[in-house]
Amino acid sequence: MRLVIVEDNALLREGLVALLRERGIEVVAHAEDGDGLLRIVGGHKPDVAIVDVRLPPTFTDEGVRAALEARRRHPGLGVLILSQYVEPVYTTELMASGDGGVGYLLKERVGEVREFVEAVERVAGGGTALDREVVAALMRPQGAEAGDDVLDRLSPREREVLGLVAEGRTNSAIARGLVVTAGAVEKHISNIFSKLDLPAGGDDHRRVLAVLAFLRAAQEG
């Protein structure tokens, strides 16, 4: 796996470089702003870019905008967003922008090294890795009427399973967490695909589409 890092905080940036290299991940370049992201992605053709949401000069959403442009120029690029805040709208935009994997983690998760590295690997493989705080926020009831919410088609257990899929959990991990059989999880996921009208094809691709539907419905509610 070839990876680039874009983070304006030099201490965190160097810490990420050291942590990932210690675990055998090739960090080919790093930068501190959006222009730097586009430059190093174009020059090194990485599999994944780890990007801070808020970068110079205005520290608003430069990181996400640069990541969207990078995916436009380099289809299939995986993007793992790091943020201090729960702002899932960015994840929806990124997932809708191309075929590469997408992750959104709070910066504090970097300290959970094994889980963080697993999230990087999932994104590199084209999957999703959403922070549990992001998923929890999306699962909270909305104040207004949801209208024709696509997630209303799902049972409470299916919504719970979909939230765990959004975190990037495997079927076996979901089964362990819910204390059910792997077969029960497979049935729930099959029902989710059917109720969300997802086209037949690779299950990995449909998992990403299901997460995208989850994000969109939660934001429209």
C-alpha cells in the first residue's frame, strides 16, 4: 500500500508517518495544504490519502475540497478524512465522487493504533471506515418528520447492522458484537440490499452503496 498524508499540524503529521511506517505501510509523501495534496497525489499515485478536513489558508473545508478534486483527477483514490469534529456531510460527498474507499475518523482515533491501521487498510481496499461517533450521530432520531426516508424500510435490527457496516465491520465482527450467528448477519445484510433496491453484484460494492444510502437518508431527515 502506498499512502500520502496531508496535515498542517507538523507534530501529528510526523507522528502519523512514523506510526504507519512502523507497521509496514509505505508513506511516499506528505504535505500541509490542499495544493500540496494535489501535487503529491499527481506525483506519487498513492492508493490512499489521509487528509485533514481543515487546512490552510482558511481552515474550513479545504482538505475535503482538495480530496474531491484529487479523486476527480485520479479515480479509485482512497481517502481517509481526519477531523476534530463530527461532520458526516463530507463523507457523503466523497463516497458519491468515485469508486475508491472512503473513511472518516475523529483525530483521537489515531491513538487506537490497531483500529486506525485496520481502517486505513479497509479504505485502501475500497471499503468504508466511519467513526463510531459519526454513525451514532446519524442514528439519532431527527427532530423533523423524515418523510420518505429510505431507511424506514429497514427493521431496527437491520438499521443497527447497517450502522456497523458503515463503521467498516466485517460480518464476523458484527456477529460477535451483536451476539448472533454469522448466518443471521448475512440474512440481515441480504435484506438490507433488497430493501434498499441495490443492484446485484459484488457484495463489497453493495456494502458501499448501502452506506451511501444510509448517509444520504440521515442527512435528509
